[in-house]
Amino acid sequence: MSDQTADTLLGIKARLPRLFRVRRALSQARAQPREAHPEIPRESLAPPIPAAAKPGSLAWLSKQILHLSFNTAFLLFVALAIYTAWQLHQQQSAIIVEPITVPDALATEGYTSELATRNLRDEIQYLQNAANTKFGKKPCLADTQTDWNKDVNAIDLPGTGLSIRDIVDLLRSLIPGLQPREITGEFFLSNSRLVLELWLGDNNIYYGIAAAPGVDQGTITSLIDGIDPSKITPTTPPSALGAAFAIIRQTQPYIAASALDSWGDEPNAITILNDIIVNAPRTDPELPWANNLLGYIDLKAQNYPQAISYFLKAPDLAIAHSNLCYLYFDHTQPALYDPAKAQAECARAIALDPTLLKPRELLGQIDTYQAASSIDSASAQQSFEAAIQQFRAVETLVTTAPSPRLSETSDLAAAYDGLGGVYANAAFRGYDPARAQTEYVNAVNLNPASPTPLALLANFRAAQRHGPSN
């Protein structure tokens, strides 16, 4: 055994008694029962509540009132922010007609400034609604003259000396693109004739002189409304179209063009539309509508290739795709007729605007055509069912609308006509002569002037009386 090993063994032997003592002490500790710790009352874990802050005390009530006041002020601030944002959105690029001043001679006769302003606004709204009815474009006329708006805008913010209208005007002046187009003007007498002058900002946009001396309601109306649309020609002077049209011409040229088109003055409508296309920024929302209306004018003139080229320049406009669908499903144009293309265009129109009626009606007609021309019975039944679904969608959209427009009623009549054709088709498994007659009657009741449902109803009734011909 080496000396190193011997020294190691002697070291271990010297430590053994200490190790045994530690082991014995641990064994004795484990054998003794543990001393239970006393439980600490739960109440002592939280600091004591001062008597002054206990529920029901005066200090507690004061604190609650302070919290309530803070929450109320915060909610009012949020409501003010929402209202201000809404006002700014409503007035963005909008037309605001300020009160039109009138001479004392008119005011004493009851034609006040408020009434003059209201009449001008009503005529502007009429022109906008006419375009909205025909093309689906939303009007943009901010109403700051209603009693409700006046009351809210006049509210003063405590401690500031400012009203809500002051805040809205301040923000509007600071943010580019939020400045509305404000119309000011006045009626006055010149050489016994009534004159109406209007300004858009600092620019004079209308100066109309009554055709005859004197002041009466007819003279006032002629200056605001202009001449009878049926008398308008391409050579009619702009002033004869009235003050409301002058405002629309300057602020919403697309609306003006659509109004001229509806009045039969297509040359001047085209001039305005071409101005929009040449001068408007690429992001101008009126640009696709201008292309669509130019296409519509060419469609009426049967210039179909040019019409298609204009519609294709409005790829994000639902009604442009609806017009393309109409062209591609026109049986009288063999060079254009393409049911598959028509179906795709109608589907795109509905995807862009699910509330648009015409593409649904056209899809129903396309599905009916495909069902009638299919040699596969199962495929035909699917197409019939798809047609019914589209026609019923038109019915739902129109009947649930708050106030259906004339064009919507016409689309619904066409949908009922289509439903009559489906139920009258003997190849349809749901063939139902009684139901077909009901749908035809619905179509005739909605649009008595349309010869199609009348002729179909007469033919259908004759077939029901005499049976199918050999």
C-alpha cells in the first residue's frame, strides 16, 4: 500500500464519527411531530379600511360622484369626437348652400331667405336624385340647415367659448380635402326685374335675369329650376337651365351630364363627360361613372364596340359590368352574343354591389336560357332553380326597400315575367301552370305598359284553354 493511499484512509476514519453524529440528529428530527403553524386571519391580510372611506360614508359618496362625473365627461368627449368625425365626413367635398338673401319686397310677400334657400336645395336634390335613380350614384348634399343640425352645432363647450360648429369648421380648415363647396347668393331687383346671382367661394357661377318685370312665384321658380326640360336643345344657353343646374354643373359635373342625358341633350352631356375624363385626377370617383355614362350613350346609339370600350374602363363599377352583361346577352347582336361572358359580367356586378337588381334579373334569364337549351335533364333542373333564385332575390330586394324607385319596380316586373316563364316550362320539374299565371299577372300589374308579359299571359291562357298544339 502506498503512503498516499494510507493517508486517504486515515482521513476518512477521522471523519466517520462526525458523519454518524449528523445522521443520528437527522433521524431524531424526522421522528418528532411537526409543530402546527397558527392560521392567520384573512381579515388581517388586507389593510384596515379607514372609517371615512367605508361604503355609505360621506367620503365614499363623494368619491363615487367624482368617478361618475369623470365617466360622464369621458362619454361626452367620445360622443363629441364621433359627431365631429361624422360632420367632417358628411361635409367632405359636399355642397353647402348658405342662406340666400332676398330683398324686402320678397320678404314682405312671404318669400323669405329660408324659403328661397330651401327651394334651391330642393331643386339640387331633385337633380341628384334623378341621376341616383338612373345610375345608382349617391348624391352629395350636406344639410347644415335642418333644425336638428342647427341645435347640435350651436352647443357651446363649457369654458371654451366655442360651439361644436366652431370646432368642426376649425378642423375642416386645417385638414386638406375637407373643405366643402359653399354656395352663397342673393335675389335682387334690377330695372324692375328679379335677378339671382350665385357664388361658389369667390367665383360667380350663375347670373340669371327674369324674362319679364315683376316678382311672383313663377319668376322665382324659373330662375331656380330653369326652363322645362322638354324644351332644352343643344343651343339652349346655360343660364336658362337654372341656378340649381349651374351649381351642379360646377360642383358635380357627372350629375349635370346625366341630367342633360335624361333631358335628351346628349351633345352637351358628352362635352361635360369628356371634360371629366380629360381633367379629372385618376382617383376621382366621378371618372368611372363618366366612362359608364359615355358607354350608355353609345349603347343607346347602337355603337356597341365603343360602348364596350367605355364600360371596360370602369372595372370597379358594378353597373358597368351589368351593362356589359346586357350587351353580351343581346340575341339581336350575333357578333357580341356570348352567354358565358354575360354570366361572368353579371356575377362580377353582383359581387361589387349585391343590391343591384339588373344583373340578377339578367342572370335569371341566362339560367333560364341554359336550362331550355341543355340536353342533360339534371343540369337543366339546376339552371331552372338558379333562375328562380335570382328572380326571387330581385323580389326580396325590392319588396324590402323602404321606398322602391320606378326603375326598381320595372326590374321586379321583369323578374315576375321571368318566374312565369320558368313555371310555364313543361321541362321544369316544378312545372306549375297556376303559379306561372300568378307571376305573369304580377308582372302586368307592376308594368301594364310592357307588351311582353301581356303577350305571354295571353298566349299562356290560350294554351291553357285549348291545350298544346300538334
